[in-house]
Amino acid sequence: GESVGLHLPTLSVQEGDNSIINCAYSNSASDYFIWYKQESGKGPQFIIDIRSNMDKRQGQRVTVLLNKTVKHLSLQIAATQPGDSAVYFCAESYTGNQFYFGTGTSLTVIP
Amino acid sequence: DGGITQSPKYLFRKEGQNVTLSCEQNLNHDAMYWYRQDPGQGLRLIYYSQIVNDFQKGDIAEGYSVSREKKESFPLTVTSAQKNPTAFYLCASSGPGQGYNEQFFGPGTRLTVL
């Protein structure tokens, strides 16, 4: 899984399977988290966010899980599609103004 | 259309020259940010501004300067003092006000020092 300071991990999944991307965040005081998707040569796009008073939040085909006990965040993508191929970043914040980003996980969807 | 724009998309600079990257937003956001992204690494904060005429250094501010004279604009100057300026630069904004808001990113500027 992803963590601040590690080299970019990769994940390959078959089209139609579910994907799980993990992130270990560093600051126990962080209380707001965001997942971003970044395609090659483009800026990051917001996927989903979660506050620390929640354990789970669902969007369209995506679910974010937060485990504050072990400082772990995950992004689940249901029925992964080729268009989901990208680098996924988690970001943490404890002020709401400054964010700290992980190195990212590269997801490749195999048709 | 509302959004955040960066120009140019690609920029080439000779060593020893200063260069300014543009960032404009029409989202009426109060906060704006500049990040640097290197291959295989996460985004690192250079500078941020929470309000007009005020800005703070991020984690890697050395060799960079910014201004925030207008709410819509947050230009970044990469000076000759920046030792390794070749990178992908991303601008972001968030709002309204300050606090727990997602950051919207521009398309980025890729700077190459020749």
C-alpha cells in the first residue's frame, strides 16, 4: 500500500474486478482525508473525501474506509473499468487548509 | 465555465533565468496553493495563500516566490536560486473561506530547465 515517502506502488486488476488501494497516513491528528485520481500529464481530480468522525463513505462506484486506530485509509473501486487506470493519491489534513499527499498508487486495468 | 487554469502547459528555461507560472481561478475561492511534483513522488507544497495580500511558505519554498494581489490570481516565480527546478507544477484552490474544503487542481505546467 501507499505511504508518504515510499516509492510508487502498482496495482493491476482485470476489467470488471474490484480494486482496493491502500494508504497509511502519518499524523494521528489528521481529521480530513481526500482521494484523488491523476491521469498522466494532468492535474489531480477529486474522487471522494471523508472526515474523521466517519468510518466509511460511499460515492458512485467508490467507497472510502477509514481506520483511525491504525491510521489507514483505503479506496475501493467497484467493477473497475479501463478508464480507471491512473495514479491514485490520498491526502491528509489536520487544519483543513494544508494537505499532505502520499506518493500515489498506479492502477492499471487489464481489458 | 468555472475552473482553475494554468499557463503555459510546457515551459522551457535556460539556467540562471527566472520564470513565472500563471494560475487563475474563477471559482471565488479564498485559498490558493502551489505544489511541485517529481516523478514517482507525491505533491510537495511550495507556497499557499488563504487570503489576498497574504501567503505562507510551504515545505519547499526556497528558490520560489509568489504574490497574491488579486483573489483570482496566484502566480509563482521560479528563481535562479532554485537548484533543481525541472518538475511538474500544480496550482490548486479551495473555498469558500478557510477550512475543510477539497482542493481543485489546475492542469499543471511542466517546466524544463535546459
